[in-house]
Amino acid sequence: MSWLYIALLAVAVVLVAGAEWPRLGERFGADSRRSRQRARRKASLRVVHDDEADEFAASVERDLANLPTIDDRERRNS
């Protein structure tokens, strides 16, 4: 194999990689990783239906009541 054939083969590989880069970027790029992670997070979410709405509202109120708060006196002293 002469150096000409090796150079032509290298040019062909570069051309194919350049032509396929957008498709490879979608599959292996940083954006694809974020979209896969987002899809995984979204898969664990669920819709709260009307029959569960009261229970959900009560749990939100309980969570809000359990949050730590700062009194006005503490805020002025800080």
C-alpha cells in the first residue's frame, strides 16, 4: 500500500465523519445527554387527578407548615 492510498483513505474517513457529524452529535453530544436525563426525570412524574387533588393540597399545606421561618425580631437583629 502506498502513501497515496493511505492519504485517500484518511480523506474518505474525514469526509464521512464530517457528513455524519450532525447525526452523531445528536446521539452522542452533550444535548443528547441532557435530553436523556430529562426524559428519565419526566418518566417518574405523574398527573394528580381530581380525586387525589384534596389529598395533594393537604400534603402541600403540611409541607409549607413544616418549613422553617424567621420571626420579624430575628430578622431585625440580623
